[in-house]
Amino acid sequence: MTEKTAFHQILLILIVLVSGFCLPALAQDATIPGEVTTPYPTITNLAVEWLINGDDNLNCVAKVEYRMAGEKKWREAMPLRRVPADRGITTRGNFIWLNKLSGSIFDLKPDTEYEIRLRLSDPDGGSAERLVRAATRPVPKSSPDGLIKKVNPRTFNNAVLTAEPGDILLLSPGYYGDFTMQRDGASSRPIVIRADRAHPVIGSTFDGISIQRRKHVILEGLTVNGSVDLLYAEEVAVRHCTVTAKYGIIAKSPPGCKNCYIADNVVTYVMPWVNLGMGSGMEYGGAACIGEGIQITGPGNVICYNRVKGYRDCISTMEDLHVYEQVCIDIYNNDIYVGPDDGIEADFCMGNCRILRNRLTNCFMGLSSQPGLGGPTYFIRNVMYNLTHSPYKLSRHSKGDVVLHNTVVKVGDGFKVVHNPSHAFFRNNLMIGGTGGGRFGRYGSGPGLAVHFPNANSTCDMDYDGVGTQGTPFKAEVGGLTIESFEEFTRLTTEKHAVLVDMSVFNEAVEFPDPAIPERQPTDLRLKAGSDAVDAGAYIHNINDGFSGSAPDLGAYELGRELPHYGPREPGVNEETEWEKKHTVNK
């Protein structure tokens, strides 16, 4: 490089720097489409991410259509969510995400390839179309020609050391102590460690199980009086097990576990449902509010159909420095009972985490996103009964939460959101608060407002929700406004199509949970025909297709439908058999 060239380069850099300080940045409102990816397919859901540049005014839209490979008919899904580039606030660790559109396609057939057609449009320019393919994962299962080896506590260790991919170790009843898995299976030929179901009462009992750094292993029907550790595990399944421990099924440090399947388990600890034990850091009888039922980090994991009881946080992802690639995590159809802090703590989710169709009873907080890191983080068709603080903890500047078709019945404030989310989207929820508010632990449930969302800002989009109270007058606090009537609520907020509801919307004589203590049993919160919550929702593609009336109903349940199954299923029932049954009936 000559001296003259070097001088010109330095001069150019100085001009750029000075221009950056002296001139306003030029807005790039047109969209420049980038790469499309479909990261970490799960068993029933697919994610789509479309990187972009530009669109500073955030008005580009990407329509999504999908079909099974080879089919002719396209089906429409929710449009991708617009995720502006940003970073975490008040987080330990540097969490940054890029400018993109992102979203999920829900309730697909397992082990099936799909075509996905994307159509981006922007009035400022940059429209584009993309066609991609992606396949859902199969449900983990034993190899059809796997060799069954009957073992007992005396022969177990040797059987494990000599196990080959596809082997099925059938355990007789007995005590097996601590166990560390030392062999890998193979794709479609996992090593299965299964309790002999001919002896369900006695069981095959372990003090703790480590599957660290293992691949393609299935644990099935075991009794574990200690933790099941999945750190570094990939394509591992834990199902139909009974786990009793302060920390149940875990992968708590980076890189966590990847593409694991935690299903149909019963996970239990001892935290009681008492006032002093509620909330993070609270004390009961000298012991802190502790314990994590299922706690993991890592991508592509599925946590479904478990029954989890008596933990500070019943199901949770990791936070701050313990986080690793928390994307495409599915948490669905779990039965959660007694969570003195959070029922489901989906904190630090980085996109396309899906919390669907869970039932939460006796929880301090219902659903936590503290924070969502850009999103979308989906909370869809969850049922929350007898909460004592808030159904939605969207805290630490959470971004990108999507809250659809949830049902909430609780003391104090009903539609309560803490603390300061942005780019949140609420539709078709049914939320009732009322009497019984007060202090639980060191936190309050609110005085019984219908809506308490004081930090709602212009990026938050709320409409078509059913809100109301039991035994307290309608009042709301939204975005700095104090609202004294339902008419003011619809006039002054984005909730132009909101519906005023009360306990009469439910089909049975549902008891309002006042007092909140002692603990209450799960209750049937299906709707009553002709109630104000019926046919009052907005149509959302791929979320409420096939609604029964003139419009979708509010809350988690469509009128006339059976209750979803919560908690463990019978052996042999899985997402594949459920999909076939559902679509056979629909035909």
C-alpha cells in the first residue's frame, strides 16, 4: 500500500465517522429479503425464520401457507411475526437477535415432510416469494426388530456395557441404585431401558440417572428417587417415568440438551400451597421456596403430557448465564399442580418456543416470559385456575410474546400483566378476576381489577379478549390510564372488540377460587352455550380453524369439544396415534 493510498483510506474513514455523528441516519423502509431457515423441527410444529434488512417502519408482512409434500391443497398459517433487531435489557450475558420475520406452523403430522410457501409484501418495496421444505420429527420409539434382553439388578450393569443400538433392556422389579449411561444408540435404533410392565406396582427403582453426553437412548417406566440428568444429551427420551426429587428432569447448564423428548412422566416434590411459601425467595418453615420439576436449556426439546407437582417452578427454561440456544422448545398438555412461584417459566426464549394447552392449578404465577428475547414466544390455549399473583409475567423488557386463547380464573386482578413487555400480541383470551385479593408471600394479587396492564405501550396489540370480575366492580389500569367502566375500556384502549364476561360463561357451576388457600382441584372451564364468550373471538389461521359457530370462542375451549388430555397418557398413545385418530374422525 502506498503512502498516498493509506492517506486516502484514513480520510475516507474520518469522513464516514464524522457523517455518522453529524447527519441523521437514513431510514431504510423498503425490505431486503435474506435467507429463510426452518430451525429445529419438533414432533408436531415447524419454525420458519426469514432474515431481512431494512423495513425500519416495521410494516412488511409475510404470509405463510403449508401442505404435506405431494398434496395439492395449501393451508394458511399465521403470518410470520415481525421481530426487529435488538438486544436483551437487564440481562446477564450479551443476547442479540437479528432483523427478521419469524413464526411457527402448529399441530402437524409427526415424521412428515411439508412444503412451506412464503409471500413477503412491503408497501415500501422488497416483495418476494420463497418455497422451502421441512419435516417434523418422529416420536421416539424402540426399533421394531430390537433384541429384548431381560435383566435384573445383578446383571444390569453388564447388560448396559455390552448393549448395541436397537437393544431393549427389560428390567425386572428391584433396586438399581445410581446409574450412569455409557452407551449410545443410533438413529431409529435407540437403546431402550424399560421397566417390565408386568410388575407395575413394585417397579424398577433408581436413586438417580445420568444420561449425560449420550445419544439415542430411551428411558421408559422407571422409578427414580433423584434427578434424571440430560446435560449434553441428544435425541434422548424420558417417558412414563416417576421422578421424585428437588430437581427432577434437568439439563441446567450450557449446552443443555438437544431434541430430547420428555413425556408422560409424573414428577413430584414437596413444596406446599401456603401463603408464606409463595414467590421467588420466600420462606416456609425455614426452607426457601425451592425445587425445579423439569428444567432445561437447549434447542428442539419437547416437554409434554407430564404431571408436575410441588415445585417452586414446575417447568422452566434457564436464565441469564445458564442459557443456551433456547429456540423451538415445545411445552404442551402438561398438568401442573401447586407451583408456589411459576407454573411454566419460559424465560429467555429466543424464538418459536410454544407453550400450548397446559392446565395450571394453584400457582403463584401462571406463565412467565422474563424476558422473551425477540420472540415469538407463544402462549396458546393454556388454562389457569386459582393463581395468586399474575397469569402473565412478561418482565425484564420481554419482547415478542404472543398470547392467544388462554383461560384465567383467579383472585385479585384478572388480566394482569407484569411488568414491561413490548411487541406483545393478545387475542381471544378469557380472563376473570375478583374478590380474594391480598398479599401472598411478599407480593399482592391486586385489588380485583378486570385488567391491570399499566405498562402496555404502543407496540402492544390487544383485542377480542373477554374480561371481567367476580364480586368487584369493573375497573382497569392500562398504559397509564385509570379506567372506571367497560365502555371506557373499549373506547380508550385497542380492545375495541372486547367482551364483558363473568363466571356465568362456564358450562358447570364453577366455583370462583376465593379463598385461594387451601389448594383447589382442577375444574372444568368449558363454556356454556349461548354465553357471551361464545362466537366472540377473531379468526386466526392454524390456531382456531374449524370453529363451531359464527366465529371462534374465547378462551382455551371451543364449545362442544372434548377436554384436552392433560398429564400422562396410556402406554402406546403418542402424537402419531393421536394425529391419526383426530384426522380419521374429521374425515
